[in-house]
Amino acid sequence: MTGQKDEGPHVVVLGGGLAGVACAHGLGDEGIRVTLVDRNDYHQFQPLLYQVATSQLPAEDIARPHRAIFREYPTVEIRTADVAEIDAGNLAVTLSGGDRITGSHLVIAAGARPEYFGVPGAAEHAFPLYSVADAERLRRHLQSTVHANQPDEGALDVVVVGGGPTGVEIAGALTELMAALVATERISKPGTITVVDRGSTLLAAFSRKSHKYAHKRLTEHGADPRLGTGVAAVHADRVEFDDGSSIRTRTVIWGGGESAASVVGSATGLTTGRGGRIDVQPDLTVDGHPHVYAIGDVANIPAKDGTILPQLGSVAQQSGAWVAANILRELHGEKAEPFRYKDKGIMAMIGRNAAVAEVGRHRHQMEGPLAFAAWLGVHAMLLSGAHSKTDAFMSWAWDYFDRDRAATVEWSATPQRIAWGDDSADVPHIIVDRGDSTTPAGSN
């Protein structure tokens, strides 16, 4: 497998997120040899990261081991390792240990990492929320802060940077967590949750009606949206804004943007564009490299109108399945087809009893239980590519949404689990203190 190419098709997939898993599934279904490389031994279900961070789910429940996913796929081999270099010209990747894997096709699905836009101190002091390890690191920090219960100003206050879905969802969950801590007398009063965004609205990609709904529900839950404001610097004990003001806090959560995984910087022969992502052709190949594909969050994927598709889970999964189909077309002597994205809509959870969704071509807007039903349906479809027991997820999710009691608090009770019913040996190895928060092989 190392060095010389083997006879017959052999697809090397870099990244075990939604895009990489979908691609490997499609090829494995047809008996094509695949080597899936990821630094982690698990696939992470990113839409639920905010629930791990706020102690509503254990981290292991949203991390599905790759070997379990592909247990019944004999032609799919899993390599758990960091990647040191991508050689597009030779369809190869070099692992950090020195092994070199070469294939007939190379699929780059290495995911994303936080983009701090050069804000001083952000990389050192802010908590990103792009991986299971990030979520667990934030959970431990919040837990230690609450246990310490320091009386000085800002000890329990949180600043969330970014008013998109990530920022809105974590802010909503944090307000519920604070209310639960007060109700259980763990703290005397809740910390202030401030959501900061340079734009004039929350959930900017949504409709005006959704903007108003998200703002209303967050403020009702106790959050403080601070719009039209940018972050100038992040310190260990405060965050400074570009209007000269500041907020004392020990917890800054960064949801302000993302860029391509750092491993893309090691690649030779690839053209990158916005966000450091790889520019791809309509059929998802890399220009000048007909056997190299880039998919998911690592790629700038063109839409029909000439714009770039957003970094969404549905885009990642569909692009992965499309690349598998295009490779199979090539192997059958057919021409690759341009990617056609089926827009499932956009949605966000604002709290246990609040959600917003815009679905269909005309972006029909829904709120509350109907929006949650749309959220559930889309995420169940995303999950089905990496887990066979979506009924367990559906049952858990409806119970989560319908409960009237306060958010589950890990330090006073056991978080509610998704009853996957899997073999106890299928346990992911989540490394929290790796020393960085990037995902160089495999977010989406």
C-alpha cells in the first residue's frame, strides 16, 4: 500500500468527516478499495457539539468510531494518523510517521479549522467549537469555572463571538445551563451570555423574520446580543471590542469563521482561494488534476449561480457521495458529471423549545416544533451515513425537545445518552489535550 501503486482502483480519502465517510461508503458499496486517513479514530457529528459543551450529552455519544462505521466494508481500510504532506501530482499523502500512501485517485476531505482573522489573543485564549475535543475542552472549562464560583466580576460571564448558527446555538444552550445551575442552587445568579457580531442581525444568512425570531428568543432566555461590534483583542480575563469597550470574562467562545484545515498548506500543486480552501471544478476535481477531488469544508464548491456553496453538513455529505459516483462513472468509462446540490434549507436551534428553519426552494420559514421537525429530519439523514441506528437519535431528540424541565447538568446528574445500543468495545479515543484545536483531517 505504500510506495508503488497497486493494480486496480485504489482511492485514498483524506478525512473521516461527513464528506469523507460519504465518499468511502459510496465506493465501499461497490467493492472499490479505499484507504481512509484521519488523525482521529472516529467520525464526529458536529451539529451536536454545543450539547457536549453544555453537558447535555457525553462526548462519546457524538463520536462514532470509523472502524465501527466500516465494519462490514472489507475493502475500506482505516489509517489513524496525522498527515504531513499532500502530493496531488502523484496522488499521494505522506503520514507523520513517514509512510506514503499512493492511490489511483485522491479525495481531500480534510475539513476546517477556526479562523481568527488575526485578532490578537484569540487563538491563545478563545474556545473554538469545531470538534469533539473542542467541545469537551470547553465543557471542562465551564465546569471548573462553576465549581470555583469565583465572586469577582466576570467569573461566570461568557462572550460568544459570531451570530451565525454556531454562536446562536451555543448561546441558547448556555442560557439554559445557567438557569439550571441557579435552579439547583449551584450558583446564586447566572452569568451574562453576550453574543457579539459585526453584522446588524443574528443568523445573517436567514430571512428577516428569522432574524427577529432568533433575537427575541435569545433575549427572552437571558442572552445579550451585541451587534455591529467587532472583537479587537482577547485576553485571559477580558475581551476588547473595536469601539473601545471591553467585557471582563474568562470564557470567550469563538464561532466567528473557519478556514481550510492546516494540512492544505502542505499540499503541492493545488490552487487555493477564499478561506484557504481548495478551488474545485464543477465536477469537484482540482484544476489540472483530473484524479484529485476536494470536498466538504476544505473546498470552495461552485454553485449553479457562480457563487460558492456554504460550509454546511449537507453540502459535505452530498459532495462526498457525488465524488464516489463520479469515480465509479470514470471506472465504467463514463464522463464525470457536475455536482448538483439539493438544498435542504438552513436551520438553527435557539433553545430546547425554540428552533428556526427555512426549507425548500423559496425558503419557507418555520418556528418552534415544526422547525425542530425539519432540523431533526435533515440531521437524521446526515447521521444515517455514519450510524445505522437513527431511530435512537430520533427518540432521543424528541425527548430532548419536548422536556419542560431545565437542561441536564452533568455535575448534578448524568447527561441523557443517545441509546445507540452498540457494542461496548466501539469506544472512540477522544484526545482533548492534543495541544491544538484544528482538524487537519476530517471535520467535513
